[in-house]
Amino acid sequence: MPHLSIEYSAGLETRTDVAGLCRALHGAMRETGIFPLAGIRVRAHKADYTIVADGLAENDFVAMTLSVGSGRSVEALKQAGELIFAAARAALAEPLSTPHFALSLEIREIDPNLNWKETPIHARVSG
């Protein structure tokens, strides 16, 4: 259950390929080797109305939250986070080259006692 949610400011769509960003992040999640393919989800949501930092119209952001199931070491998650963040930095090189952009990633571990799911995709993808 590694689900990556990406929230981004609307202006970013004129500065970068959001679908390409999603593909790059999906690839990085696969590359970590710690997440099952059947569980990987990447989804991006545009924030239609934002005020970023000092409120300048050219300010943009990408805020990523990776929700994962329990059972992985902090070190493994930290290494995965570094790989995913590096992929985001590469995909967002243009906006990061300006003083009007903010990028963040947070990893959250989900309590297994408070988590329900039914995913037939797992059976299909896992063979």
C-alpha cells in the first residue's frame, strides 16, 4: 500500500508536465524495491485556489505525501524517500531553478489496525 498523493498549485501546469512527474515518481517507487507493484498508486490533485508564501502569482508548490503500510524499517523508508524525492527534483528542475517554488515530501506509516482494503488488483498483478 504505497500511495503517493501529490497536491500542486494550478500555475504549475504551465511550467511542467504533471503527467510526466507522476510517471517519474511511479518509476522511482518501483525502483525502491520495497513496495509491491500491485499496491503502488500515484495520484495528483490540483489546488485550484492557493496563496503561497508572500502571495506572488508566480509562486507554485508540489506537496507530496506517501502513505505506506507498516513493517518497513525507518532506514528503508528513508532510502525510498530519498530516491522518490530525487526523482521529483529531476522532474521539477525548471520550477526548482526559480525562487518561486516549494517542493516537499512526507512519508506516513498507516496503523495496520486502522486500515481496511479489498484490492483484486493484487491477485491479478501478483500472479
